[in-house]
Amino acid sequence: MSHIALITLVVREYDEAIAFYTDALGFELVEDTDRGDGSRWVVVRPRGTGTASLLLARAKNDAERASVGAQTGGRVGFFLHTEDFATDHARMTAAGVRFLEEPRHEVYGSVAVFQDLYGNRWDLLQPA
């Protein structure tokens, strides 16, 4: 096994999730395939990378709907690395991304916690 290819992120609706991840975070839409049963296979990932991607899976029952935005129990569960923290932070802020704190400069790098449109917590991180 060489790498993790996909991580499922349960979302309310496909199109609003695609818009957030592509417009606000700048990800690319890798695939959006109708599966013929009312569901879609939707994959997004950070632009220009071949690393792990997110499979955006629409919640289909009450248990899944209850997990939207709380998939990691309120902890930071996703870590988005950047090579230019200041530029990406400014671009994301202008796009309406909600940061929960001011940027911090730690020994391990520059970091700020933000929420996706559902409330999942992410770190924007430029490693030192």
C-alpha cells in the first residue's frame, strides 16, 4: 500500500459542497459521476496534487445527516498544507471561509483553524 487515495466526507448536498471546496478552498473537481440511483461519485482535491482526495458523499439517512459537520467530534480532523500561508489565508477569508482564530506562528509552522461550510474543523498549515 502506497498512500491513502480517498477520505469520505459526509455532506448535506453535492452541489453546495462542490461549490465550497472548489470556490472557497480552491480545490479541483476531479470527478462527478451520476451513479444512476440518485447518488453521485464526487471527488475533489487540492489543485495540482495527486495526493489524498475527498469523496463528497451526500447523507442518505438520519444517522448520516446527524454526522454532517461533526465527523471528528469537534476536533480538527483535516489538515490543509500550503506553501504560502498569508496568500491562502487572505484568499480564503475573502471567499467567506470562517477562521476560528487569528493566524499563529508556532515552532512547527504558521497555522489557523477554520471551519468548512458544515462546521468540520480544519487546520490551514504552512509547515516550518
